[in-house]
Amino acid sequence: MQFLKKYWISISVLILFVGIIITYLIYPAFFNFILKPSQRTVYERSFTEKPVELKRWNNLYSLAITDQTLVSNSIAENVITSNTKPFTAGYIIDLKFGEVLIAQVDANNSWILEARDLNNKLLADSRLENNKQILRFIPEKDIKASIILQAKLDTQSTTNFKIYTAPRYDFPVAGKGNTAIQSFWGASRGGGSRSHEGNDIFAPKRHPVVAITYGTVSNIRNRGLGGKQVWVKDYDNGYLHYYAHLDEWIVSEGDMVWSGDTLGYIGNTGNAKNTPPHVHFGIYKNGNAVDPKPFIWQTQVPKNSSLLPYHKEAKANGFAANLRKEPSSNSDIIQDLKTEPVTIIGNTGNWYHVRSSNGTSGFMHNSVVEKQ
């Protein structure tokens, strides 16, 4: 009987396993809540019996992942897609540890928006929020990322698209901003014997110094170079936030704090006794100091770009008709298109985003694009 019991258990497990495989092959969406497939994967399932459309879709994707267009700080663009010319483009951006990458397209689920590394590994894809596709990605190191925006086939619209970065944390001095930082990471200290492992943020003496996120006060000290110091541990990831040269602290070890809570006041204690009042602010990961600037450097969301006239047929006008990596006359030139036909896929300011006849995309100034 014991043998039969084991036999039937094995058979039952095998039947269950086969059933799961068959269910996945027939109806893979049933497992979405477990496997959490990307939006691209989910969309491509709709082409199961449409190999021609799947090939067209993948060919468009191949164009996007080879694009050389760059985003230095931020970009706001009008993007244009149609049944005959679906929008597809890639944008490369350098991300610093401490920044948050944000990209959004002001449309519903008719677009695929994702971030990938330069080896084509998916880093993040967007989620639908208030009828917008919004992507957020927080890098854990400096990284180059490629933002891929691709319109689903048979989509026809003109919409706004933005890429920009934001700091991971709030600013550590109440009411102040970027201009208050007057000494940055890496500056020479001690006559060149060491380098600055933080940012010095200047404000009047006794000005409030505040927590930048939810955490706990892990240590309070009054000694050494930092004078009066407060250390706060970030609950989300364990990073330590270091506030030095304080005139006074008003928290205790073990206190829970929220962003904006006052920790103490600007001073010039420690080795800052002969300098104007400021706080030395630092961030430590796994015991090592990291550049805090990207974590707190305040940025602005780019405004929507005005729409330039769209023409189905266009070409370079032959006079310095340069295709550039960015919408700037100082940007690197990809190619002189001379009088080559181009497809307008969007615009930012006075620059058209175009794709040449060989599939290369870039930006051309309005003055060198001849509309037909």
C-alpha cells in the first residue's frame, strides 16, 4: 500500500506539472501575476499567429536599439506615429548613482516605453498612471541606459514625450537649493593630502538642517574634523547620511525622522571653525563615501515642446544638412545628409527628429529640412 501511495503521488505531481506547462503554452497571461512579463513580451503575444507583423515589429525595435541620439540633461519632444510609419526611437543617457531616471509619454497603453542597458538587458518598463505611460528607474551605480520608445502597430497620434532625471532625496538644508552648494566632491583638502568626500552647503548660522528621507538617527557625535555630527540611516537601503559642523542637534539616537524634519542647525564646529557656517553633507554606502550631489541636486521637469509643422514628405536641403546626436548645433554630427529624403518622427523646439533612408535617426535644425 505504501508503494501504491508513493506511485499515485508521483503520477499526480507529473499530471500537475504537465497541466501547468500546457496552460502556459495555451494561455500564458494566466501566469502574469507570477512571472511579471514586460509590456513588450505581453504585446508580442498578440502576434502568435501573425508572423509578418511580428517581423515588422521586431525590425522597428532593431532600429531603436541601434540609435545614437543622446540626452545630456533632459528632453521634451513631440513624437508622431501613423499606421504607415510607426514611431520607434532610442535615446542614450548617462545616469549617475543617486539620480532617478524618469520618462513619460502622454498617452495610454498604445506605446511601449522601457529602459535597457547597452547590452539590451531590460532595466525597467513603464506603468500606466493617469492615462500616461511613466517609467522610473533608480540605478545602483553609474550607468549608460537606452530609453526605447516604440508605438504599437496601427497607432496614429502625436503626443508629448519627456526624459529627465530627478534627485533620489530632498535637499538637506531647509529652503535652500543647488546654489548653496559651494564645495563639491573631490575638492582638495588638507593641502592636497586628501579629497573632499561630500558637499559643503552654506547658509546662515542656526539655519535648519533637515532629514532628506525616512530613516532613523543612528549616531550623534561631537569630535574630530566633523565637530558636532548627526548620522541618519535610510530605511529603504541602509545608506548613511552624514551631517557635520553643526552648531547644535535637536534629535536623539534612535529617533525616527521623516523628510523635512529638523535634525539640527548650521554651524562651524570641528575643523570648520575658521570658515563661514555650513554643513558638510555626505552619503555612505557599505561604509564607503559616495558623491552626494546626484542624490540631492534639484532638477526641473522640461516643459512640453511647441509643435513644428509636420509633413509626410521631407528631405535635407543640401546646405550643411547635418544629422546630429542631440538637438544642438554644438552636438556631434552623425552624418551630412545633403539632399537625402528623411522621415520626420518628431520635434523638440526648432529641431526635427528624423530618420534617414538607411534607418539612422538624429536631429536636424528646422532650417535644413525641406518640407514637401
